[in-house]
Amino acid sequence: MPAAVAGVRIPDSGPARQAVRLARRVSSETLFHHVMRTYVFGALLFDRRGVRYDRELAFVAAVLHDLGLVEEFRTPAERFEVDGADAARRFLERLGMPAERVEVVWDAIALHTSVGIATRKRPEIALVSVGSGLDFTGDGLERIPSDALDAVLTAFPRRGFKQEALDTVLSLCRTKPMAELMHPFAEVGRRHLPGFPVPTLEDLLLAAPFDE
């Protein structure tokens, strides 16, 4: 693990090292690189704005934010964000992390896909959402200097990230479709999976048991 990437120091505390060890063990290389890019991209954006945040806490949350995508931590019915947040909570509690810090990590993971909500929370929570969103969709990429981007992609290459991410989303849609109710992933299921059973928001509204 490099000590720094694009000028962003990689936290090296006990919880940070343990989080990296867990993420490496359960994730593909492609997914592990994504969670690392999430932290570095978020830190680059926040550091340029002068945002103050707890680096260890933001790093641990970023590194663990996609635990809910891996088989070991999937449950039959919960959204993957909740699965991941619950898995991270159990892991950090075993490490003896104080409860109030664990709850920040839980919120950061559970809310990281909630665009427009996570960014109104404390900076560690916002950083995970902003960093993961940049790596997933490119939102905010224009604010990353080209030399910094090159450094990030050299340290943590994408290596087929788009296709692996799409395959993972489709796996969730196949195995627990109702967990995607009112979730952005449902759009992917409807496009790619014939007979995808999850109703749309319009379906839910019109099926409500009221006359009008």
C-alpha cells in the first residue's frame, strides 16, 4: 500500500490497516481498487476546498463502503448499502472502535448512493458519497488535476470496472430483486432482465388502495 497517492496520505492506523486487510480479502482486485479510488478522489476534492474531516474515519468508511456487494455479506432482502453498513459495524465493533465513530461509518456506507442527502451530512459521510460517485459516474472529474488523475489510476487501475460493476448490479437484481424497490439499480434490472418483477414508483402510486 503506498504511503500517499496524488498527494493524499493513506491512513495507516490500526483500524485503517484492518479495514484494508478485510476489503482485500473479500473483494476482487477491481472492487478493491474502486474503494481506494473512492477515498483518494473524495480527499482530493475536499482538500482542495479546505474541508476539515477525520481522515481515519473517512478512509475506513470508504474502504468498507461496498462490503454489501460481496457474497460473504449479502443478505436475502436488504439493500446492498445496508448489508455493507451492517457488516462494517460488526467488524469495527470487534476491533473496539467507539460506538459514535462506528455510527458515522454506518451512515457513510448506508447513504453513499443517496445523492443530495449524504452531502448534507458530516464531511466523512459526504466524502464517501462524493468519491464513490466520481469513480462510478465521473461526476466532479473536471475538478481533479490531470496529473493527480494519472497518479490515482496508476496506483489503483480500473481494470474492467464498468463491466464488473454492471455484472454486480445485475446479480443483485436477479438474486434479490425486491431489495431494489425504488433503488436506481432497478432501472438496470428493467433494461436487461425480462420479466423483472420490481414495480416502478408510478406502479406503486396507482396501485395504492385509495380512490384517488
